[in-house]
Amino acid sequence: MELLDAIRRRKTTNGAFLPDPVSEEHQRILLEAAGRAPSQLNSQPWRFVVIENRETIDQIARISGESMSEAMSNGTFFERYKPYFRFSQAEMEEKRSGMLFDKLPAPLRPFTGQVFTKRGQSLMNALGVPKTLGGENRKLVAGSPLLLGVMLDRSEYRPGQLSSFYSVFSMGAAMENIWLTTVELGMGIQFISFPMEVPGRWDEIVNLLHVPDDLELMAVYRLGYLPPEQRRPAIDWSSSQRKLVSQYVFREDCDTPQQGWDVTT
């Protein structure tokens, strides 16, 4: 597979993985790819913890599912991310960014315009949407054969200092290498983000993984092999739309958008 093909096929996996364990050889390839990422002064500030223990995965799954239910039931999730939610193809075509919620249960479809209102929040809670989504999230994480914790060396990651920017930038490059490598290996990957949304829940994972004081846990991902046909969750979204090149590239100065490169797909 060529690099550009892998870049174009790269995506987040919202559905379940196959139950098969990720081979140790593939784990090694993924982490070698991460270690090949560029870093300022070759500092290589990233550290990784590979998690296959079923009990640990189940505990992280429980924390993630409970966090999702709480963040959605109290409205903080929708309030925080409402600029990125789209509920029609026309809106997605106009914005060319964000997440298109193109799979919703029938009872919710008439109320998408009210999702960010108190009435909409009350309706979702009454229908048990946060609980349902939290349960599905827990199952997705629990059914993943491999989790990957990503950490930064605190001697490099010092918020407020330039080295912190460099270390986060380097971590992003390392994770993109992993993401692209999953495409080559027939795998999927997804960020387990909801424990970050609820105060105190991320610390539970830090303690569970015995993260030492000299490291900062930055992210946890779930990984696994992709099934031939992927079943979509009850509530799902797509995010394949991309901005036109002229919307994010300028020529010579920031007053002149790039012309002639736009391709719509």
C-alpha cells in the first residue's frame, strides 16, 4: 500500500473490532512506527503502555461508559462540542467540517433541531439516550483486544513553556504514524475520550495504569482488527467531509487563497 493511499483511507473506527488478539509482531510494528516520528532536538518525549489484560480493559471500559453517560445526561458534552455537530447532508456540505449524525433512532430524528435546548436534553434523558450510548461505549471498549496509553515525559511536557508545544506536536506525529500503520495492517483505532470529559475519571485511569509522577497520561486508544463488514452503532456519525484546499491554503500571504486545487468528492 502506498503512503498516500493510507492517508486517504485513514479514519476513526466507531464500531466493534474482531475479538482476535493483536499479534505481538503487529504491536511491535505499530510502536516502531511511533518511535520513527520527528521530535524537537530528537527528544522523543513519548512513552506508551500496551494493555491487553482483560480486567484492566474492562475497568477502563466501565469508566469510559459511565463518563459518556454522565457527560451526555448533564449536557456538558453537547454544550462543549455543539459547533461541530451536523444533522443534515446540506449542513455538512456547507460547513465541510464536523460530525454528521447520519444514523439516529427514529424517535430522535424529529428533534435534532432541539438537541442543544433544555427541552431536547430532557427528551434525550427521558428516552434513555445517554444511558444507551454509555452502554454501547462500554461494550466497544471492553470488546477491544488492545488498548494503548500515550504519555509524555514531564521534563519535556511543561505547560506554559515552549518545550510543551514541541512535545505535544511530536506526540501528534507519533500517533499519526500509528494511525496510518493501522491502515496497512487491516486494523482500526479510536480515541477513548470521555473519561477526560468528567472531573476525576481520568485520574482513575492514571492510577489504574500506575503512571509514575514523571509521566503525564495524555490519551488512551482502543485498537483491533477490522471485521469484513462493520455494524454501525444505534447512534453514529461520519466525518469524511474535508474543507476545500482554498479554505485552508494561502498563496504568498494570508490574503490570497490558493486557487485551482479544489477537488470535491
